[in-house]
Amino acid sequence: MQRRNLKITKELPIFAILLVLLTIMLTPVSAQESSATSLDVDIQKYEPYPAEIGQYVDVWIKVENFRSGQSDDVSIRLVPEYPLSLDSENNAIKDIGILSPDTASVQEYRLYVDENAKPGTASFDVYYRGDSDSPWVKDTFEMKVGSTTFESKGTLELEDITANPGVFSPGDTGTVSFTLTNTATENTINFEGKDYDTNARIQSATLSGSEIIQTTSVEQDAGIIGPGNSVTLTFNVEVPEETPEGTYYLDLSVIGNSHAYNNNWRVPLTVDSSSLKMIPSKPMILTNGEGKIQFDVANLHPNTLSSVSVRPEAEGIKFSPAEYFIGTMKPDELFTIEFTAVVEDEEAVTPLTLDAEYRNGFNDHTTSEEVGSFDITEEDNGSGVTSAAAALGLAVVAGSTLFVYRKKKQD
């Protein structure tokens, strides 16, 4: 009986420790769920848009409690990254306090954009928590950064888009060019009693790729475009080898005269994997060891292909010409080519393969297609001998006749 009590006494502390550990593990999760995950943080707005280089930008951050539980000690902390910085580090943390369910609080921050910053995108982190004992939760946000604004009133219009190649194949590299035109027709304009010039300024232009298509060009600064004038911006594009067929959209972003003159265009880029189709245009019959073979070569790609050439390949066969150069082929264009084929080793003859080379824009491509087997026949001249044997017999007869003629002449 005494030993049993001793065993119970030893097991109680172990049970108590496990209970305490379980309580400790569950309590923070519960606290965090009721305080942090019940909050939602977002950027309500920032002014000016985009933020100006070398100037301050005001940012309004909205914190909302969207759960049924109350958050008793809400606070947020803003941590900017270069080129952004706080007006004062003392203003980094905002203590909001109690935030009831379905209520929100908007906090204002003031950031400075470094004078050496480049136009583009800047980011900053916002940390938030529901009470002082909860861990901080982080969200990252971005803002557009522009350059100094101008009072010009010229308006840019995207007039033309040119891709080279016009339609990309998987694995291609090329360019996309954009022609931007200042649509103003006069040198000045009067607006609300004040005169403005009608120049259009492109402070920066960037082309962003999709999840698959890559752009490799840097940001461009085109400067001032006068009324009625145009400028063409060209960007490099890469289409990975494994890219599926389809239409992809790139984003052309232009920061113009001022915040009201910025533009964003969605630019389509087409990828198509079709190329050349090569098919025999008549049966591939070789009679008595030789013959003419013809093929139709069609361009199935929706883009003009250049430097197209076709080369026949088959063991035991010699072709003339060894390679046929077609040149440029427009979409859906068909070209008929002809080769002379001579059997060199009938036992070694293999099916015929056509190897084609072509260019799509700057890009070299190859394609190969097995088009079938030869039909090798021997033609009989009607007397049981082939034409080749008949030709040989005629040569022997002619030689014999000549010999007889010469002998009679000597006599």
C-alpha cells in the first residue's frame, strides 16, 4: 500500500508539468490569433503620386479589425527601405490602442525620397500587432517613385507597336518598339488663365514582362518631345524555350510631364511554335537507279521566315543539288522544290529525311521531317531486258557495225 502511494506521488508532478506545457503552447497561439490575425493592414493612399524624388511623400496606413474579438493594444511600426526614409525615427511606431470589431484606424506617415533615387518602385515594411505581448506581423508595400514634375501640357499617345520578329517562336529573342507621339498641335495652351508649353516629357519608360516572358532592357529616358513629334523606344525581349503558345501581355509604363500625365499600356506579344511543313508532291519512285523527287514546302508560321533552305538526307542515295535554298517565305506561302536522286547502294537505302533551316527575326531555327521511303523499280523495255541493258546492247551493236564498215572499206 505504501509503495502504491509512492508511485502516485511520483506520477503527479509529471502530469502537472505536461499540463503546464500544454497550456503554455496553446496560450500564445490563441492570443496571436485573437490579436494579430484579426487585423488587416493596407495602404489607403499616398500623395503625391508618384512620390517625387528629393521631396516628402505622405502615406496613410489603414488598420482594420475584421474579427468579432476586440484588440486591446493595437500598434503599427513602419520600416522604409532606401530610397525612402522616415521624417523622424521617433515617428516609426504608432500606438492605436483599443480597436473594436469592424472598426478601423488610419495613421499618417511622412517619408522622404532620397534626392539620388531613380524613378521606379520603392518599398517599405509595415509591422503590426494587437497587443504588446503579441509578436509583430509584417506586410510589405510598394510605391511608385517619379521625378520632378513639369508644367508642360503635351499629351503622349501610343501610336504604333512593332515587334521583331512579328510573332515569336519558343526560344526566340527579339525587340519590341513603341512609337509615342505628342498629340499637341500648338506650341502653347492657355489653361485657367495661365499659359503652358505643350512639350511632352518622358522622364522614364519601362517595359515589364509577364510570368514567363522576360524583358532585359533598362529603364529609358526619352527627354522632351515637341508638339506633333514622335519618339520610338525599343526594348529587348526573351521568350524561354518551354514557353507555351499563346498571347502574353507586357506592361509599358511611362512617367510623363507630371503625375497627371503618366501612362500604362498593356502590350500583346504572340508566341507560336509552328514552322515549316514538307510533304512529297509526287510519288518517290526511282527507276533503274535514279529519278526526280519533288516536295512542297509550306510556311505554317504566322510570320515571314527568311534564309529558308532544305537538304535531303538518305543513306545509299546521292542528291543533286545537295541543298536547295528557297530564301524568304511569307505566311502560308508554298514552294515546290525538285532534287535528282541517284542510287549508290541499294542495300543501304534508308527512308528520306528533309532537314530545313530558317530564320525567324534574328533567330536561327532547324526542323527535320521524315517524309517516306523510296520506291525503287527496274523498268523493262518489253523484250525482257531493262533499259540499261538495252542501252548497253545498242552500244555493242553500234560498235560491231562500225567494225564491219571499216573492214569492207579496207577490202
